Amino acid sequence: MYITQTDPSPVSGINTVANPTQGNGNCYNLAGQRVSPAAKGLYIVNGRKVVVR
């Protein structure tokens, strides 16, 4: 097995980290109820799974 790099640009690190629970997006629990993510748990924010620790 050979691994080759197809993109000639160098790999860069993560510059910023966004907190998806502090936006204008709706936040839902796994039952589909709209909630505010104040507690620890698993939420759906803007169609993505978010874990609040």
C-alpha cells in the first residue's frame, strides 16, 4: 500500500474553535424538543451532534 499526497499545499493546524451552542441556531435534545444547552449532554445544533461537557 502506498500513500501519496494529492494536495500540494502543506497541512495546517486549527486556527480557531467555534462554540456551536452560542449561535443563532436552534438547539434540540435527542427527543426533538427545543432546549437551551445549559446542562451537560448531547444536543443537535444546526443539524450537527454537539456534546456539552
